[in-house]
Amino acid sequence: MIDPRANANGNLAENRIDLKLIADLVEPQTRVLDIGCGNGQLMELLVNERGADARGLELSQQGVNACVARGLSVVQGNADTDLSYYPDQGFDTVILSQTLQATQRPKDVLIEMSRIGSRLIVSIPNFGHWKIRLDLALRGRMPETRALSASWYETANIHLCSMLDLIDLCDAVSLRVETCLTVTKGKVSRTSGRPSAWQNLTAELVVLELTR
Amino acid sequence: MTGHENSANGEHLVLENAQLTLDNGSVLKALTLAYRTYGQLNDDRSNAILICHALTGDHHPSGANPLTGRAGWWDNMVGAGKPIDTDKYFVICQNVVGGCAGSTGPSTLRADGTPYGLDFPVITIGDMVRAQNLLLDRLDIPDLFCVIGGSMGGMQVLQWTAAHGDRVFSAIPIATAARHSSQNIAFHEVGRQAILADPDWHGGNYAAEKAEPRKGLAVARMAAHITYLSEAALQRKFGRNLQDRERLSYGFEADFQIESYLRHQGISFVDRFDANSYLYITRAMDYFDLAAEHGGNLANAFTDTSARFCVVSFTSDWLFPTSESIALVRALNAAGANVSFVEIESDKGHDAFLLDEPEMEKTIVGFLGAAAIARGLPAQNHPVTGDAHD
């Protein structure tokens, strides 16, 4: 399929368990902006299951066209440059699902997101996972996992980080971690507030709910 | 006397005391609005789609054009089972004020039997849309499910949402801009000067002189037609191919196919279009600047509408490039509007919006389908097919 993140993240269907988790975090009947909405999988969930008034921003024109043909409200644009055109607090929730690592300036993106909405949901592949650490330690090469299958010179993921790195960044931009969902082998665990260093070792994928 | 007249050229709303106040301050009293409708208005009067035509279009987007005998200018897009489905929607198209396909314009005869000529007031995109509002009032349609159009038609779509936003549920501006660019004004000026330089123009009074500025209008069309295409499309279609000859003539005949093609475009246009109308309508486009009318901030134009927008542009359109659509989309986002934006890959230039573009059709079917659900209309008869779903 034509999801642009398929190249960066490998098979979508297997690796996007975070989409359902994100949808469940969204309050019903609220205004939601999905940044990097791909071909609209999450937006469709938000509209159909949460009754959300969902808008999307997507870099790839193919992704945008697929979304609009599905009846979703999506515009072509770049998270690094186009968020400034959105009004202050125009949305209840602003979502960035497995896109932060592909932006040029993740810090600025988070700051813009917190200007646009009061509640943020951010998911990332966790580079602190033990397999990735082991891979680098034993092979001495950039890790290639199921979730991060592209080689270092082809990947769109230019700002990979661990869960703890992301939490440091949230601190730096005054975002508070409300909920932390971690996924390991398809199993989800939920923590209120900040996750531990142990979770940073075991989580393959992390979804953070953040407030200003 | 006021009334509806039916003719082979669609229906005509004849208003002898219309009081259409124009942007230039004058008032058009005697007014004829030529229009055509397709499909059935539903009981709630909630399924009307207004199609706005471009510079040289008319009110016959679908079916045979009774004047030319040829298919309507958007026949691939409008009709039973087509993206703008006349089985489902009540489709209206009106010839713009200032035009020459039946609505009042510079070639219309006044009470004294002479055509307006240059006595016709300079009209604007806003005036065209005011006249469309008048028609909706007479048809007793409270608001439009959708207003759609390309190029100058797209300008009317934007004007609708800015000036009559409460009457628009959804809007599809295609291959257009919120203002006419300097380059576009420049091309229009070349066309107008070609008409004005033709001795048969007679200061606009060519009808009285039993003449017609055919050469000037043809040159205007030739210049404009180039702007509707793209370098890649011209190269693909014509290249440097010679026309009906083996070698260069070493003269100024139409040696090249592209020359022959343009000459044909110019000559055939003259048979269906009035030179003065061309002057007036190009002027209306030049004057269009939605931001200027709203304190220099385009977003302010859209603060009073709850319409959902679907903005469409084409990669090879250099007359209304994607950058214009992006500026529009940014303003709509800033205004908090519900907006979708699709740029369609095509090498066919500006004219792509009139041609068979499956991606555009999919976009419009998807957008209209979602809008119909939001409006409480029955779902689309023909679902989106192809790779939109994974």
C-alpha cells in the first residue's frame, strides 16, 4: 500500500498496534489533528469509533490523495514547516504517531503541537529496547529491526530516540506525561505518569499522553 | 415582466426589474440569466450542487451543447453515475453575467435595440456570484450542498464561501487562486490588446459596423491556450512535428503541428465567443483578490463560513500553480476551516481539470460522499474503488 511510513517502518498492519491505543486515548466527539496521518488508518478509527472531528496533515501526496478519496479531511504538508499555519488551541488533541523520529526538528514540532492543542499523544518506536541495544553492542552496526527495517542511509527516521530521551525532551518543553503505554510483543502495559528505566529496556513501542 | 423561459439553449430567468447592484456601483435592472439544471431537487431542497464555469465556459457542462452540438465541457465529470452524480444531486450551472452564452453581457441588446458594447458595466467575480444568488432565490433553494468549479469557476467558489458562506455546505475550488497573479494579468492584457488592436473591433461597436474582431480574438485565444497547457504536454503531443509537409517551407505558413493546432484553436473559438465578453470576463478575473477585500488577510475571508473545503491543484499547472492552492489552504487552516487539499500528478497543465483525470474523480467522489453523509443525504451510489482502501 501507499503509506509513506511503510518504507521507514516495514509492514504497517503488524507494527501499528499503537493506532488503536491512541484512538482509545482520544475523548469522544472532540477535535483532533493527526500529524503524519499516512493513508488515514488512525483518522478512520477516530471518526468511526470516537466520533471525532478529525483533520490530518500528511507529507506524501499519495497518502493525502488516499485519505481524501476515503472522505477524510487531510491536507498535504510538512510537520516541520506547516504547523505554524494552524491557530492557537484549535484542537482538543494533537497526535503524532511514529512520525516524531522522521521530523527535522522534533523539539520545535512538540512546541508547535502544544500551541495547537492542550493535549498531545505521541508514539515512537523505542530505541532503548534491549534488542536494539544488544544488536548495536554485538554487531557494532546500526540496528535493523522488524519495526525499523530500512538501512541507515535510506531510513526516513533521522531522529530516533529512546523512551527516556523523549521524556527528557518533554521536560525541556514543559510537557507533563499523563499516561505512558508500552507495547512488548503485542502486549500493552499502562503506567500513570513517568515510565521507569526498566520499561525503557523492555518496550518496543511507546505511546505517551502529554499535557501542558 | 419577470419569468422563466425554456429554449433549446437551456432555461432563461428573465428579470426585468432585477436591481443587481454591481461592485462598480452601477445597477443592472434588466437581467437575463441563462442556466441549465440536471437531476431532481430532493424534498428537503438540500442536494443542490452549483457548478461554476471558467472564462470561456457556458451553462452546458453535461450532455450535448445545443449551440455547438458537441459534448458539454465537463461531460466526463457530470452526469448519471459520474463523480457529480445527477442521479443523486440536483446540479445547476449558470452562464456568468457578462458572458455570451445567454446571460446578460456586452453583446445583449438594450431596449433601443443596440448592444451594450462598452457601455456594459465592468463586472467582477463578486457580481457573477451575486447573480447566481439571485437565481438560487428564484429557484427557492436555501443553500447549496456543494459549489464546485475550476479556474475562474474556482474563484467563484471561493467568492461564494467568503461572501455567502451561510449558503454553502461544501466547496471544491479546483486549479484556482484567491487572487489573479501579476503574470496572469499580463497574459490577459496581451489577449485584450490583440482584440483592441484589431481594426474590426471598432471601439467595441463592431455589431453596428457589421464587423467582428475575429483576428484579434483568435490571437487572444491562441496566447491564452498556451497558458492552459504545459511544456511537457506540448512536447508529447506535437514535438517539432511538421504539419502536412515533409520539409520546412522557409516562409510563415504553419510549418509545425503546434502552429496549425493553435490557429485552429483561435479560429474555432471566434465562432463561439464574443470579443467584448472576453474583455469583460478577463477583467473580472484580474480584479479578483479575496485577501485585499478582507484587510489584506486571506484567512479573514473564511471566518464566517462553516463550509468544508476540498482544494485541488495539478502538478504541471503553471497558470494556477500548486503554490496558490497551498497559500489558500494555509489561510483556511488559520481560519479553522475544515479543509482537504490534494495535488494531482498530471502533465496536462491547467486544462487538466477539464480532462479525464481518474485521481481527481476519486478525490471528488470521496469528498462528496463524506460531505453527503455529514449532510444526511443518502450515501454515494457508486463506492470509491481502486487503491484508496488497503
